Amino acid sequence: MNTTFLKACKGEEVSYTPIWIMRQAGRYLPDYHKVRSKVTFLELCKAPELAAEVTLQPVDILGVDAAILFSDILVPLEAMGLTLEFHEKRGPVFPEPVRDKAAVDRLIVPDPEEKLGYVMDTIRILRKELKDKVPLIGFSGAPFTLATYIIEGGSSKSYFQTKKMMYEAPDLWAALLDKITDCTISYLKAQAAAGAQALQIFDSWAGVLGPGDFAEYALPYVQRIIGELKGAGVPIIYFANNGATLLELAKTSGADVLGLDWRIKIGDAIARLGQDVSVQGNLDPCALLLPPDKLEQRVAKILEQAKAARGHVFNLGHGILPETPPEKAKLVVELVHRLSKRM
Amino acid sequence: MNTTFLKACKGEEVSYTPIWIMRQAGRYLPDYHKVRSKVTFLELCKAPELAAEVTLQPVDILGVDAAILFSDILVPLEAMGLTLEFHEKRGPVFPEPVRDKAAVDRLIVPDPEEKLGYVMDTIRILRKELKDKVPLIGFSGAPFTLATYIIEGGSSKSYFQTKKMMYEAPDLWAALLDKITDCTISYLKAQAAAGAQALQIFDSWAGVLGPGDFAEYALPYVQRIIGELKGAGVPIIYFANNGATLLELAKTSGADVLGLDWRIKIGDAIARLGQDVSVQGNLDPCALLLPPDKLEQRVAKILEQAKAARGHVFNLGHGILPETPPEKAKLVVELVHRLSKRM
């Protein structure tokens, strides 16, 4: 098996820098559209054969060093008893936002094999199909990020309702986050048991919190998840998006790898983080629009700076954009492999 | 006149910390709604008597130490020849996005007194009405932020079209940004000539750029504006929103004051910036939901850390939210005054 990705996560020696791309199984690939045209997004998440098919596409097309399960961070919230809809323009919608004690009390902590069995089935299919070609990454949302969706009823600009609960009803906030955390722990444990060889926790909206609020209202739940998962024996990646001011706190999550968005110079991040953690990132997804020579310069710059890290997994600093030409994604993979071998 | 605000901008000694609030003339005030209900948003911007009326409201109601002109950063783009619409849900819309050379060539650099005279008229009315009670702040958008709106055709999530032009057509980008910069320079000069006693440059979307891109594609235009405005003799505030990783670069803009969003600990920002610049900020707008005792703790923490700054203007880290109870805004002003006097 190509274990380069797993080695970089743990800070072990590698002969080149491994790369995978957030949302690598997705809308920029014509092959994805072929599958997706037959079903809705949520149906695709729940159809293990199809979800496995789109998961494998970028492994073959791009030559990345890891596969990541095709799914969505919000499906466990549906399993907790909420209605989840995906609207073409608005994105995810929870028609009945969770904003009071009764709504929090109604949430269940599901048995993942029972309520989210389709995810574990997808993982089991993938492990067979991948035949140990590259490792398979499982994932979940972080409790704070998941909470924002169900409190706001979807995406938000100001996160007013979320912070309103945090500030005005801290006990209710803690009760809600504890339940989401319990659900996430058993969900990620089930993914590892089904065969996921690494786990990424996406804290997509962590960056709307200042360091004080992040430390008080978001981080403790991530720490609990990662603490509980140590026994699973798989590397854990924590990605606090837009989290330049949260880096030192994010490190206390206990993750093996910290994901970095493109807003920070990777060299600066590594200098602040030191040598007990690996890093993942952080090319601006829009940089894939650059002409090849300029793209190569950017990739080289990141690789050069990241030599100082304990371990480096190359990635974009955010999900690949639907408008990206697939050949540019392929080029990034080739560049990372070629340039890092030379270094 | 209450010159506390102007003194803090220049780093001169003050007996208490001055405060104003971004969007202090706005939707959280019932008094604002009374005026706004009679006209559209754009009509309000263009009616000097009404714009002056809403500008004055927070000075009387909250007791802030500066007034800020009621207007919108996008009106100069309309004066450059573009159609600007405000939709209730989508926000600002430019129905004909600027994406090629022909569209850039069509843009004019307007004479501000001719095409934006209503802004200067508002300023002249305000200076009379304020009777030197508190200073009046004028403002503009920064060229990068203004460019995003006309390239994307409104707000954006990924700023794909903006970065596409930056990366694929750097000469076109430079031509567009130069024109916007020329317009902004004469616009801000006209505001100062009409009586604005300080000027803030809002770079609301600077935070979507990594430091390298910010230095190459956004900062030089801000530097040119501020360089040209030195002769106007008014303090200049530059607010690169979500710019924790851009601080040292933002300082090279030449601004007297740097605005800080709430994502960074103000003490950390001051330590990085040193003593040649004042700072403005940076309470999370959502913190106004906290119970009074906890709100007081947060205000005190910011004031305590900001004692290390050359000068400090208290503000929120982003515009005040429409959902904010006005009495909480009033409380923040009282707290800042009371606590800083004690320190």
C-alpha cells in the first residue's frame, strides 16, 4: 500500500510529499456529474455503491495519495432526528432549527451502524475496492460547526443565533454540544471500525469565533472527541478553517495533523506550531487558475516552507471549486510529487 | 469639540478611550427605520438631509465620540458608470459585471462634486449640524473590495471571478484597480475638502487573500491612496477585515490607525504592530448579546490589553448587527467611557 500519507500524518520519513484534495470527489469532475445526475445529493450519500464509485474517481483520475469517503458532514444530524434538506441555491436547510431545551432534548444519540449504516457500508466497499492502493480517510464535522447549521437552520452570515445561544444560554449550549459530541465520537469510532484509516474533523466555521470563545465554546468538544479516538489507532486531522488566530489552541486538540487554510503562510504556521504535530495544506483553491509556470512557483513555495514541518500533507486550503478544470487538479498532484521528490 | 477620537488616532494622550461603532447609523435603531421606511436604501444615501439625519441619530442616542457619514462604499462605482441595485435578500447587485477590457475601458473616473455631490452635501450639512460636537468620519471602500463587487456582480462566496482576473489577466486587473484607485483618491479628497475630519478605508474582503496575493494585488492601491491623502491632513483608518495574517502588511499602507476584526486578541495585534500606529476595535458584534456583567468583562479585557497601543479607538470588530438591542449599544459606550477613565 501507498502509506506515504499515513507516514506524513505521523511525522515519519517519506520519499515525497503526499497529497489529497478537499472535495476531490466532487463537482469539478465530469465523471462525478454522470453519477450525480441520476440521484439527489442526499441519495448519493446514502447509496453505498454510488458513493464508493465517486470516492474512487479522483484516486484514478488524479493519482492522489489518499481517498476520502464521499459523504456530507450533516448526515449525522439527520440521524439525530432532524429533517435535512439540500436546496439547489440555498444549500443545506434544517427547516426546524434547534433553539430551545425541548428541541435539544428531542435529539437522539444514534447507533451509527443502525442509523448511518450506509456510511459504514460505503467504507467497507471502498476498503475492498481500494485493495490497499491508498488509505481511506473518514470524516465528521466538529461539534461547533455542526451546531451552527442546526441552530441557524442552515448556513449563516453572522452566526447570530448560534452566538445568542452560546452567550445567553450557556447551559443549553453545553447540553447541545455534548449530545453532538457523543454522536460524533460513536460515528467516528464506527468509521474506524469499518475500515477508515485516518479521520478528519472539519471545523468549517471555527473562524467566526475569536480565540476566547473558541477555547470556551468549541475546542473542549474537539478535545473530547480526539481523546476518545486515540484508541482507534488512526491518525486524526483537525481542520479549523479560517483559524489563523486559533492555531496554538487547535494544537491542544490532540490531533496528529492540523489543517491550514490558505490565509496563512504555511511557514509561519509551522514556526508557531513546532514539531509535535504535522500540517496539511494550504494552496488557495483559486490558484488552480494560474498559468502552469506560476502554479508551479506557488506549489514549490509551499513545499519549500513545509520542509520545516514534522510532517506535511499537501492539500488545498479549502475545498476544490466546482469551476476548476480537472487537468489543473491533476497538474497539482504531479507538481507536488515531482517537486517534493527533488527536494 | 470632543477631540478624543482624533487624538487617539494620532496617538496623542487622551483622558478616556473614544468609541464609535461601525454601522452605528443603521438598522438596529428604530429611529433609523422611521426614516428608511419612506425611501429606498439608495435614495437615502442620495438625500443629504435624510442621510445627515440618520448620521446624527447615534451621536445623540448612544453618545459616541465620532459620527460617521451615512452612505455606502458602492456609490462611487455607480458614479463610475455602472448600474447598482440593492435587492432585499441578495444585497447589492451589479447586473453587468466587469470582466473584460471593454468593460474596464468604459469605466469613467468621475468628478466627485459632480457625480457624488450628494455625499459632499451630506458632509457639509453634518458639519453645520454637529457644531463641532464630535468629529465626522468620511469613508470609502478599498480598491480590492470594490473590485470584487463589480467583477462578481455582487457578493460572493469563493471570489472565483475576482481571482480569475487577478491570476489570468494581471494587466487587466491592474488597469481596473488603477481606475478604482484614481476614483477613490479624488472621492476621499473631496470628502476631506467638504469637511470630513477623518477617513476610513473599508477593505471588507481583504481576508479572502493570502498574504502573498494581498501584497501583490490589493495593498499597493491602498498605499497609493493613503500616500495621496497625506496632504489632506486628516487621520486615516484602514480596516482590512478578517486580516489577522495581513497585519504587518496592512501597517505598510501608511494608515494612522488599523482597524481590527474580533478574530484576533487585540493585545497580540498590538504586540505585532508596535508603536507607530494606533488600533481600532475589536469587540465581537455578537458579544452585545451577553448579559451586562459578562459584556463588561469583555470590554474591560480589550481596554486592558489596548493600554499597550500607541492609541486605541474602541469599536466593534465588524458592523453592529440589525438584531442588536439599542440599549446594549448604549451600554457599550458607557462601559468604554467609564472603565477607560478608571484605568
